[in-house]
Amino acid sequence: MVLGSAPLAGQLLGAMPRPLNFLHVTTFYPPYNFGGDGIYVQRLAYALGDQGHHVDIVHCVDAFQLAARPNGFSPSPHPNVTVHALKSPVGWLSPLASHQTGRPFFKQPALQALVDAKPYDVIHFHNISLFGPEVLRIGGSSPLKLYTTHEYWLICPTHVLRKFNREPCREPECLQCVIRSLRPPQPWRYTGLLADSVQHVDQFLAPSRFTAQIHAERGFTAPICHLPNFCDRSDQDWLNPGESPHHRPYFLYAGRLEDEKGPQTLIPFWDRVAGFDLVVAGSGRQEMMLGQMAAANPRIRFLGNVPPAKIGRLFAHAAAVIIPSVVYEVFSLVAVESMARKTPVIARDLGGLTELAEDSGGAVLYRTDDELLQAIHSLGADPQLRRETGERGYQHYLAHYTREAHLKAYGQVIAEAAARKFGKIPWGE
């Protein structure tokens, strides 16, 4: 879908008669989040709040606590953002009930009270996997409803399109894959619940063109608009990077330590790399195993979770950031964070990473270990190449991945969707 004229965005986010009321619905939200979806919701909510809009966020603490503990990095409060953290007396049974029935179930009363208490202009759904598809019906037809495909939940019961938990899914065998992945099958997926529920959404959004395309290929028929994620400018990190946080030249892995993210592919490989260390920032279920794998290599250093205030220097001083994901990434906030610091990216040629690299010119793609080694040697040995690659990525970031660029496109999406639904832009009057 191609966006239309920019003036529509101005009617939403420029001079308006009143601020808008937004509700963001997400399973995960900081500090109860695993990855980029919760971070994006927080950034978008605060950006809207900074413009004077009133933003509510509802998320499920019980869902996160099924698998992990909070990472400790809670965002500072915002005067225009209210967070509703749902915790049920039945604990983990609440997300389990939603997973199995496809309905909010134990969360329904709290959700209903929320939408009854305020006339929302926009309800934006994000990762709703442990709310269930029926949550898309909340609020009735009065608000404009958006849905961002932060993952592949609409077309994949395991959310990540990783077949049999081994390889990117090219030919779906969903029931067998769910069973082999040791996940409980979801009976509602074999009913009309999902198809009926998505009819309540006015506009679907995808952070990458790849994500929109693969949804269409897998039978999802609703139009999906491309809207990339963003991060705020961090120019001081490259203008005044200060002393390097590591005593030797290094390449950086930053992200969750989970099998699908691919950090395990870098540990044995690093024996082939000379002259550079591998610095690993992040945590996850593989953390202990990876530490054991790397025990014999003193040139691999694990930092654990790094506070947001300190991660910028790690990006700025790295020779490049390596993104070795073995699944179809929807997008990569890590890549965008790297480009914002003029740091090159080396990424596996797969999913949304491919278009990020090709569109920006700020990344080198690889498919094999030999190609990865060549990329490391090329960027490591040539400071001019690093600067040029980093500068291309930075210029692309300025054009497409800043807060300002995102809010302009987001406002345009909302204005055009509202005009289609209501025949006018209600808040533009």
C-alpha cells in the first residue's frame, strides 16, 4: 500500500483542535518484555505523549512471567502516558486460557472497563498473542483500529515461521510443527475466530515489506501498509563517543540470547577471526550455554543486559554490529540503532534484514560462514570502508527511521484510514 498526500498527516499530528486518545494493546511492555515489540510501543507512546496526545497502554504481566523475569529497565514515567499492567488472581492460567481459547477470558473485565472509561480515537494492537484474536473486537466500531505485525502470529502458530524449530519455514506444516516445537495446539485456529476478528481492524501495518509480502503469500488477505519502526536520534554517541568501553577492537552482538537470534553461530566461528574480540550484550535462555561454549576463547566477552544509557557507546565504538538471526526477522531495531551511530551492520541475508541492508547501503549481507568472515575482514581492515558504510546507513536512518519520519508516516496512515472508515477525519474538524 502506498501512502497518499502528506497534508493528511498534518491534520492529525500538526495543528489540531484537540489531542487524541490512544489505546495500545500489547502482550509485552517494558520491563515485562523480551524484544523489540515492547520497546517500539514504549517509544511510540512517549512520542505521541510528547505531542500532547493522551496514551493508555495495556499489557499482560502474567504472560511475561510465564517465561522470564523483568529485565530491570523500566522507562521513566511520562505525564501523558498511563500504563495498565494486568495481573490476574489466577496468574499463569490467564494467558494460558487466552492461548487456548483465542479470547481475553480472565482479562476481559479489565479491558472492558478500560474502553468504557474513555472515548478512544485510536486503538492500536501490537503483539496480542496472549490476549487472543477476539481482543480485536474491544471498543466496538467507534475507534479507528490499527494492528502492527511485530511477528507472524496471524499466519504461524509458533509466531516465528521456523519450521520444526530448525529452519525458516518455506512450506507450512503447521500442526506437525507445533507438536515438534512442544507447543500446545490452539483449537481456535481451526475455527473462523481469527478470520472474523481481523475484520474489526481498519488498517494492518508491517515494519518491513518482506513481512507484508509473506503474510499475503500465506493467505492473509487484508491490505498491509509498510511502516518501519524507529529510534530516537543519538548523535552525541558518534559525535562524542568518549573512551571505548572495551580494551580491544571488537565486533558487537546486541540482542536476546535465544536460538532463533543466532548467537550460537558466532561462538565457535570466532576462532577463525583474528584481531577483533566479540562483545555480546544481552541475556536470554541461551546465556549459560553460550558462556560455556565460549569458555575457552578469551576474545569473547559477555556483558549481560546493558542499560539503555550505556548501550550507545558500545554501538559507536564497534567495528560493526553482527545480526546472525536464523529466522525471518520482521525488522531489526538493532540494525537501526547501529545506523543511528554510524556503525556498519553485518546481517544474515534473510527476511526483513535483507531489505534493511539493500535499502540503506549501511549493511553487508552474508549467507555462509566464509561470507561472514570476508565481511569481518573487509570492515575490520579498512577504516574508510567502515566510515563510508556507516555514513550511508546513517543518512538512510535520518530519512526513514527517526522519530520525526515515523510520526509523519504514522499520522498519514491514521488520517487516510480514518478518511476511508468515516468519510472524513473526525479530529481534523
